[in-house]
Amino acid sequence: MVYRDDFFIRHSISVSAVVLRAWITHRHRAGDLRVKWEENSLYAVAKNYTLLKTVPPFERPFKDHQVCLEWNTDYIWNLRANAIPRCPLENDLATLLGFPYASSGENTGIVKRFSRFRNRELEATRRQRVDYPMFTVSLWLYLLHYCKADLCGILYFVDSNEMYGTPSVFLTEEGHLHIQMHLVKGEDLAVKTKFILPLKEWFRLDLSFNGGQIVVTTSLGQDLKSNHNQTISFREDFHYNDTAGYFMIGGSRYVAGAEGFFGPLKYYRLRTLDPAQIFNPFLEKQLAEQIRLYFESCAEVRGTVSAFASAVRLGGGDERTCDLQNAYLDLTRRYGRPVMCQAIPWEKELKAKHPSLFQTLQEVDLLTVPRNADEFMLEIGGKMFETAVKRLAGAAGLGGISSVIPSLRGSSCCGFHKASYYLSVFYETGLGLPRDQLQGMLYSLVGGQGSERLSSMNLGYKHYQGIDSYPLDWELAYAYYSSIAMKTPRDQHTLQGDQAYVEMIRLKDDEILKVQTKEDGDVFMWLKHEATRGNAAAQQRLAQMLFWGQQGVAKNPEAAIEWYAKGALETEDPALIYDYAIVLFKGQGVKKNRRLALELMKKAAAKGLHQAVNGLGWYYHKFRKNYAKAAKYWLRAEELGNPDASYNLGVLYLDGIFPGNPGRNQTLAGEYFHKAAQGGHMEGTLWCSLYYITGNLETFPRDPEKAVVWAKHVAEKNGYLGHVIRKGLNAYLEGSWHEALMYYVLAAETGIEVSQTNLAHICEERPDLARTYLGVNCVWRYYNFSVFQIDAPSFAYLKMGDLYYYGHQNQSQDLEASVQMYAQAALDGNSQGFFNLALLIEEGATIPHHILEFLEIDPTTHSSNFSLLQELYERCWSHSHEESFSPCSLAWLYLNLRLLWGALLHSALIYFLGTFLLSVSIAWTVQYFQSAPAASSSQTPVQVTPDPAASPSSPASPPAADASDPGQPVGTSNPEPRG
């Protein structure tokens, strides 16, 4: 505390206050030096204290150590002696959330983690307050319902042991706040607020922690007029360390999230503030207002549907008022058309406001109205949606989108959130109506809150890329993607719903398009013929197509199971035997038969099928609870390369039931999950993404971007997305351009790359359609989106390179970006990328050194343009798949001919040959004129000597090309770089 830091004193103590205490005690009473001073001072005869003035660290003198340093050390020290280091500019205020988050009430949420302060003073303060927390949390909320379980997550801390820490704030069934703290002595303490939170209204929730005191405040309205305020005091000491774990906003695997919308969330890590001192404005005010207005307008629609259902259930004593008890209606139910209500006395203004809703209600069969109000609401929403989609598939096509908007809005209000997603895409892309980004955001958030899979993928993708006015936020993107990723494995094993296998089919690939079929198609009929004859491969393929709805065939699990059974019982193919055994175990479309399933599974395992070996382990784990035998089979299957077995072994370690290894071992579990994920296992991939987002496992350092990528990978296998993609593909194959465009726009906006490139391809094929119905630059937008995907195809880079090179519509030319796109295509092994880069050099463009290093081309070795061109053309030639002469080989040949010709022009031999040829020509000419008649002396020579300066016709270019112009085409390609 006396001297400054120097070469020997590395870290002098920095203090803000020093108290010097002195006291006098009797030796025989309390003079024992081994007693602590606090106890000793209690027996003091006299005592006093004084405050000492502290000297800031950089105002203290240097200590003379009486040591002679080496000259180099002394020189370096003198350079730094008078330099005062600056503390890192850091604040204790952290923004956990800046953009609204749609919480669906499921077990997913936003993960936030904090590191230690880089500023030493702030970090020292944080450590001092581990047992005396002083912090403030301010959060905007819009709640739709109170918790449907005991507790729903709002904001809570999970420590490194996966236990709740301080603070943990939950919502109860009655609408109270449940606030839980972790005590220093290791126990937990919780309290419930006296007041309840408001529903369907934006409010700000502020919680201030000051030691053992908590102040809870809710504020409503733009002026934040205080609505409720409660102070809670405790005598216990709280343990608070916000770097020893992570915060969760909403749901997690431990608790479901509160249903509604989360707004801006501010966290003051070291300060206790009053509500008036907190600065947490709602920056997205327009969006917040639109959310409020949406639910206000939907309340009217939902009220109308509820009133209709109540009237139907109660009846009115008259046939015309939907009385269901008379004999006439009983006969109508048996033999007539559906009973429909015509005479419920609605107000005319209400009918005029919601015509599509009342039209749907009039068409409802009264005898099929479910008792459950929510089911009936969803049923009405589904009918309105189906009506709108049928109208879009009609003659008017996309031209009728504006006419179906009311139906889609009514459907959305009824909770059928496929309509919400359609509305969000229509507004965001301007498909068939004026583009409205605000309305697009509104319906995307509404759909995400309603658990609509495509809406959640859309929100995740937009936040992952930071596009369309959505902020870049990987934690927020993970919250949406993980919600869909967790449902994807369950969806794949559900036989109901509009699902299809997600197939990566490109519209550019004619070979794949040729094998797409239907139940009456040639491919399907040929497979059926071969399967009937007993061809095991045909039986398996046919069963897979029918079970998953692949290759254009409609999903038909019952028919698939028949083929699985036929193949398993008639052939000795182990794959068919295994598939049928799984179907019998799970009872998917067939009655469960565990005995036969086990017999078939053992038979397939005996034939060496690793899936069947894993299946036996699953049987002993699930039905026999014999973990030792299950582990034995799984270890054997893992050796055979089965990813399911790797995942199952990880589950044993995670649950702490691996034979001979008592207790949970998350490290080993993580290793097995990672191995399963590398083999394509979806649940293993999900666990890895969770480890990457939380960072609670040492072997998985926190990496939010990687977590999003892994969750996105699983989410994009969802069957509901596959259904939309398949409908788009079928419409394209049938020549229904309007439907194809609509469905591919719906799929592309979820962020799946194959649909983005397919949509751009459609817009290239039918630019008139894109210009007429889309409010965005279709080709530019979706090729540009695709090149930012991890698995982007090389032709997409070439397309974007061309668009940057030529400029596209309102996009200006950008040669630097064009070079980057071509280089990426070249790095992916596309010969056209190398060729286009070479053409740019021929035209005088310069390739930056970092691009050359990116392509592993040494700029020092290839310093000249010729050397660089030669390298690029050689690589182009080596990556070309053409057996005969390719543009790359011809360009390389032409380049070397130009080099040879240039060398000849500058050699001494050319002068000797020129002189010799000139002498021979002159001699020959003189002789000719002497021998020819005088009358023919004026005729022209039969042959003319070629002009050495003229460019010969290169075999790699058209005869009319001028070789002196480097901008002319090389080979048979276009004169400019092409995709």
C-alpha cells in the first residue's frame, strides 16, 4: 500500500479506505496474542480508531530496492516507469434482451452467461458481494396466461452444478411471483409476492436486491405509473455469484417458460436502483403496440366463436336457433346433410367486420362441435385456413392473396398459427400485397409464441443472420431453433399431421427430378413390381417411401408396414427384419407384438446388422431394466459404428446407471453424445448444442454460434417443413408456377438453403412472375441468403459472383465482392470459379493477397500475372470433370501459345529468319517479274507473308478474336465470368 508497482512489486494493494484501530487490554485478562483481535478488543480498557488517508496507486513513490538491473531490463523498465495503464472501459450494466422474445410456454428459453469483469476494481467489488448481493433486474413482460403448471420460468440462475441459484424468479398458477434465493449455508429460500401480475398488458417488472432485502415493483403504461410495490426482508445471507453458471430467460429443460412476450431486459450487476433510476426503454414501441392491438382484436374473434359454441351446446328451444333436441334434426343427423346454424342473432356490425368468420361458422356441422372450447376454436381456425389456401390454389393464384388476408387473420386469432406464418411471409416479402416489415414481424412473433414450427425457424434464422431488421442475437436464435429441434425427433415418429421427409432436391438437377414419382408413376410401379417378385431392396425402398413420404409418394404408414412385414417374413434381408421388428415394438400402425419383435431383432442381430444389435440393447434397457446387458449390446454396436449406441451409452452415463460406474458422469456422457452427433444422431446433436450454449461442461467451451448451427441442423429435418417443400416441388413438376413460388417462398424464409436456391432458380426461370408478385429482388435476395449458409453449393457462389460483377437491378457493380464469391466457389473445387478469377485478371483486375492465400496460392511465387494465370488455369483444368478438351484446357493452351509467340518476337532468331525470308522473297519476286510477260507485271502475288504482329487464330478462341486484347474470351466460354 506504500509503493508503486515496479519490476519487483508486481501488484501493489489498491484500497479506498484504511481504518487504524488501537486498544489497551490487561495481560492477565485478554492479552493472549493467539486470540483474534475482534475477541481481544472486547476486553479493552481503552480503545480508539482513526481513518488514514489513502494514496492512489499511481501517486505513490517508487521503492529503491538497492539493486542494479541489467542494462536491457533497466532500459525497458524506464520506458514503462511513467506510463499509467488505463483501466478497461467497462460498465456493470448488461443488456440481456433488446428485442421482443416470443415465449411459447415450452421448455426452451434464452441462455445468457457472464464472465468476470476485466476491470480489477469492478471485479474486486463483485467478489466482495458474493455473500451480500446488490443488483437490479428490469424486465418488460406481456403475459397471455398464468402458469399451467406449478411454476413457469421468467428469469433464473442455474449454477455449475445445474441447481437453481440467486436470483430465480418464476410465475405461479395464480399469477404471483415466486422468488427463490440460494443461501450461503447451502439451502434455498423462497417467497411469493402478495400481488398478481397483469395479463395481456405490457408492464415493467423491476427487482432490486440489497443484501437481505428485495424490492419488487410492477409499472404500467408509457408513464410507468407504479401499480404494485412490495418490499421483502430476510435475515439470511444470500449466495450470489453470477459467473458460476448461466441465466435462463423463459423455459429450460427444468421448467417451462411463461406464455407471452419478453421485452427489453436490463441487468445492473453491482447496483441497487429505485424504479425511477432505472433506464430501460422499450425501443420497439411500434412492435409492442402492434402486439397489444393484435390480441385486443383477436379477443373479439375468440369471443364470437366461444359464444357460438355456447349457443350450440345450450340450444334455444327452436330449430332455427340450433336446437339439437327435436326429431327432425335427429333424422337429419342420420340421413341428411350436416346441421348448420343460421339464426343466432349476431350484430350486423360484427358480421360486416368478420365476414369470413361468420361464413365459416355457418358451415359448421352442429352435431360435431366438440365440448372442449379450445378444440373448437382451433377447428374453426383450421377451416378458415383451408378455405384461404384452396382459394390461393384456384385460378386467381397469387393474385388473390389480398382477398384471403381476412380469413388468415381470423384463423390466426383462433390459434391456428400456420396462418400466422403465411401472413408473416406475405408481409415480409410483399408476396401478392404491399410489403410491410412491421406486420411481418408481428405475425412471425405471434406464430412463434403459438409454437408454429415454421414461424420459430423463421425467427431463429433472422436472428442468426441479423437480417430484415432483426438484430443479430445467437442466444435468441438458439431459443427458437432449439424449440423446433426438440420436437423434430418426436415429429418423425408421429404418424399424424402434414409431414414429409425433408429431401434436399435441387431444381437444377434433372436426374433427380426424373425419379420423382407418385403412386401411379412409372418409378413407383416398377418398384412395386420388383417388390412383389420378392426383391428385398425394392421392398425396403418401397416401404421407406411410403412410411416417410419420400420421393413424391404420399405418406401411407399402413401400406409401408405391409411391405416391411412381407419383406421380413419372406426374405432373409436383415434390414427389413429389423425395420419390421421396430414397428412391432412401438406399435406404429400395427398392434404391438413384443415377442415376435424380439425374435426378429435377434435374427437380424445374428446376421451382423449393427442397428439390430443396438435394438437389443434398447429392449433390455426399456423393458427389462437390465442395464448391464443393455450396455454390453451398446458397446458392441458402437464398435460396429452405430451412432444410436453411442447416444444410448451417453444416456447411461448421464443418468448415473452405467454398470460399474456409479454416479453421473457428464464429461463421458458429453463425449458419447458428440460421437453420436458426428454420426448424424439428432438427440446427440441436441445435447451438444445445449452444452455449447451453456458452457457448463469443460469439454464444450461456450460457443453460442456453434450451438445455433447444431440446433439449426436438427430443426431443418422437421417433417412439417418437409411437407411445405414437397408441395412446392410437386407444384413445380406439375407446372403450377403460382403454387410453386408460394410454397418455396414459405420454405425459403425458414432459412433452409436448398429452398432458397430453388426459389432463386424459379425467379430466374419466370422473372415475370417474380416481378409481378414479389416485393423483393428475388434472385438477389435468395442467392445472397444461400451463400451465407454453411452448406452453400458452389453454383450459388458463382451466381452471386456474376450478380456482383454485372450489377443486378438496383445493386451496383462490386468487383471485390465478385472476386470473393468466385474464390469461394474455387475453394469448393468448382473449376468455373478458377476460370472466372483468371478472366478477371485478363481484364485487368487485381486479386488481393488475402484471397490468394485463401486459395493457398503463394503471392510471392506467383507475383506476375502470367504465373498467376497459369496456376489458375492449371487448377481449373485439374478440377474439370470433362474428359475431352474443356474451356480450362483450351485457355491454358492459348496462354502458353501467347507466351511462345511473345518469346519468338523478342529472340535474335526471328531477325535472322526474317532477313533470310525477306531475301528469298525479294529474289523470288525479281525472278518472277523477269520471267513473266510484261502484261502481267502488275498482278498481285499469289501468297502473302503473314504479318508477325498479327495474332494467330487460337484453337481456344473463335477465329475473329483479337489476341492482343486480354479482355477477349478464352476458350469457348462467355466473354465475361459466368455462373
